[in-house]
Amino acid sequence: MRNVGLVIFDDAEELDFMGPWEVFSYAAKMTGQDRVLTLAASVRPVRCAKGMQVIPDAPLSDAPPLDVVLVPGGIGTRREVDNPEMIGWLRKVCPTATWVTSVCTGSLLLHEAGPARGKRVTTHWSFVETLRARGDVTVLEKVRYVRDGNLVTAAGVSAGIDMALWLVGQRDGVQVARDVQRGIEYDPAPPYSADV
Amino acid sequence: MRNVGLVIFDDAEELDFMGPWEVFSYAAKMTGQDRVLTLAASVRPVRCAKGMQVIPDAPLSDAPPLDVVLVPGGIGTRREVDNPEMIGWLRKVCPTATWVTSVCTGSLLLHEAGPARGKRVTTHWSFVETLRARGDVTVLEKVRYVRDGNLVTAAGVSAGIDMALWLVGQRDGVQVARDVQRGIEYDPAPPYSADV
């Protein structure tokens, strides 16, 4: 059994981790190969960026070995990037994870902790310059996600869904990813795209 | 201040309500016009279909007047469709809501409670026949969402994002919907669509 750990914290953006949660959990239900869990500093409820309260599955200190680490973004990353407990934990677990991933501004934490240094990455469009200004990183724009070795960074919020589906294809095979896509009816059709 | 109420229950599918939550909350942050809240039988934590534990904002019995009611799907709808408290609550609040909406198999609850009777609706592709078999309803297929009067029903899971964005456009104007789309970087690009 492999473990997929989604790190959450106060003011994490809801869809940043809930999109990948749905995708990874759906795949896990089909394959029986993964346990997907939310991890936080403690198991007290986390209050997300838009106010949703989520009870974490386990504290960071009690996380099992992780095959996938996912760090979401949200306004809380401004605090967590300077939180030695969070950064120290990422420094400890990322080197042994098969895949290290982020959504949105979660890339800032992966840069602070090390895995994104010297790598090609992406982030939310409004934080491209912020991430570039940190140095020692190549930030790509107008892409849904970037894979550089075992590091996969997604653009803002909803891009985590595409990234997680891609990763399911890499880990479980393309057919499983397509079955998940069909299961969650992910044939997106954003309204108002036409200039009417 | 208008209220957007997302009904949740044990085994509700996570992304069914979390996608719309992100969209409505993002719009509310921009306009200051809405309060978005999760509602459940009680305020004890709800365990969703894939195991995420969410603390509801308010009990159904204490819900404020709702401008939008949203009913998600998930395996829990099989139980809730026969739950007199849930169905009775929907019968009470839907007639005074401006918009009555569902995602995925949430449409089954809206049919049981009345708002979907005699209407054109959609649901998750695998429940089209189940919903049709209930009678007195026209179930459309291969559409993201269907609007019939003030009833808006979305297809499975991720379709709630498209539906919520459309509804933001109706309630707050198309420009706000486009700004939310840009904020959550909703330029979806599902991988593995090509036959490789």
C-alpha cells in the first residue's frame, strides 16, 4: 500500500487540495493501491482560506512514508513559508518521496524547503514574479503543470486536478486515469469563454 | 447579504460540493454580496464519500433564508433520498430559494423532494436511467448542466464547477464569473484525452 499525503494548514486554498484529493481517492478506490490522507501540524480542525473546516487525518509528526507529497497553495503559504516546523518536515520527507508535488503557491514552500531549487516549475499566475524573485528556479508561465524529475508543480487552484490526473496516469497507467476522468465526468466546459 | 447553502451529509462526494464552494466563495470575496456555508443535519463532522471529514457551518434547522440551495451527490444520496428529515427540509426551503441546484446524484434528492418533478434535468451519466425510472422528469444526457426555470442540475462531480461559474454569471454578472475563472486558473486541460 502506497501513501499519498496532502499537507494542509490554516488558509490553504480549498480546491488546491480537494481537486487532487478527489482524483487520487477515486483512483485509489479503483486500484486498491493507495491510501490518501490529509496531514497537518496537529489533528485539530484546519480552517481553509475560504472558511471550510477540515479535520486532518494525521499529524505531520505521525505521517507514514509517502509515495506522493502534495503541498497546496492559498494565502496561508505566506505564513507557512516561514514556519520552521512545516519547512523542516518537508526537508525531511521530500527526499524519500517518489513524487513531490505542489498546486498554486505551494511551490513557494517547495522552494524554501529545497525540492524546487534549481528546477523548472510553475505556480499561480499572480505569483510568478514572487517565485522568480526568490532565485535559483526557472518559473514557466501559461502551463497547467511542469514535471522536472520527480517534482511536479501545478498552476493555480483548479490546475491541481489536471496535474493529479496526469500523475495517476504515471503511477497507475493511462487507462486508470481515463477511468477516473470518466468517473468524475471531467469534460470541462467553462461558460462565458466566448466574448459575448 | 445573500446566503448560498451547500447541503452536506455523510458520504457526500467531496468535489461535488467543494468545486462549487470554491467558485461561490471566490465570487463572494470579490463582491461582498454572499455568505457561503455548509449545512448538515447537525454540526458534528461529516465524513464524505472518500473519507474527508468536514465540520458543517450550521445545522439544517438553523439555516438562514437561502438565495441558492445546492445538493451534492455521492453514495450517501442512496440513504438521504429516504431520509424524511432531509427531504422534509428541502421541501420547506426550496420553494423560497431564488435558485435550487444539484450536482451529480443530488438530483435524486431534488426529485424526491419535488423541485425536479416535471422538469428537464441532468445527473451523473451512470444514474441517468435510475433518475428516469423515478418518472415525471426529463433527464438530458451529455450536457454539463441544465437550467429549467430556477432549477439548475449539473452532471457528475466536476460539472459542479462549470454550473457554479454559470450561476455566478447570472447572479453577479459575466465579468465576475470570468474574474473567478481567472482567479482559480480554470483553463482546464485534461491529460490523456488524445488516443496515445
